[in-house]
Amino acid sequence: MRPFALAALLLAAALGPASAAVVTFDSYQPRYDYSAVTIETEGFAFSAPCQQCMGVEDRVPEDLGGNPLPGAFNGTPYLLYSVDPLGITAVGGTAFYLDRLDLGQSWYVPDSEVGSLVTVSYALAAGGTGSRQATLGRSFTTVVVGEEVLSVSISGGRGFGYVALDNLVVNDLPEPASAPLALGALLCAGLATRRRRS
């Protein structure tokens, strides 16, 4: 194999493609506790504007008597919030590539609010802002963002009641330490080719 071809392969392996990670609430504890204004899990912080308006559940929505209610449930733990906006950032404030996330209407959303619009707004890592809208129903809807962002804010889609959030798909950016390694391989290949020609 020619040195430049080998170096190009090493560079491609070091810099891409980015791997996807799914941020869930499966390991988050405590469940059924709505006292926190910030929930941290798997390197991300989720913040609500008040106490008693955000928590993590792992059961089908139900009324006060324990009877099932219609609402988003995928069989795994999910975050619930009832007051806008819900904020999302990476712990430490670093930028991250948000591919998509799942949202759905959940506990106590009245029938008249089924089909309401939710707005996912975000601060772009490169500067500026953007947003996506989606219509929410009583099952999870995937909202595709596809941007490198610094923060996310989610509003609407529920009227009175709760919105459920799960499965944030984020792409890990390549480690900065791998780029110099790949560039070093490219430099070595160039020197080897130059020696051969001399």
C-alpha cells in the first residue's frame, strides 16, 4: 500500500465518522421525585423553571386512582415536564451534535390539546439560533434537529399536562487527541515518499 493511501486511511479512521450515542433515563434515580430543577444523566443536564414540574417515570400514564391514561410510553424510563421551557445542555457547557429526540404528550394532557405544536429551539455552536416544530400526539414523535448546538429549549405541545422526553441521539465529536496522531501519520508518509524519490 502506498504511504499516502495508508495515511489517508489513518486520517479517516481518526477523524470520522462520528459515533452516535443515545441518551436515555434508564439509569437515572430517583424515580417519581419531582423536587429537582435540574436532572443530570449520561453527560447532559435537563432543567425546568420550577420545582415540582419535572421528574422521571417508568410506567404508563395513569389517573389518581391508578387507572391507565392515554399517553406516550415506550416501555422504558422517560423524563416528564409540565412547565415551559425545558432546557437541555451538555454538562460543562460544551457543544454537541443533536441528531434527534423523542417527544410525546403524556400525563393529564386534555383531548383538546392532542395535535398541538411543540417547538424545539437551539443555540447553534457556530453562532445564531434555529428551531424545529412538530405536532405531538399521545405517542412518541421523533423530532430531527441535525445541528451542532450549545443548548436546546423545548416549549409547547401540551396545554395543561406533561410532555414526555426520551432517546436523545447525539453524535460524539472525534477526540481532539486523535487529529494530531493522524496528521503525524500523514507527515511520516510524505517523508517516506520523499526519501524514496531521492
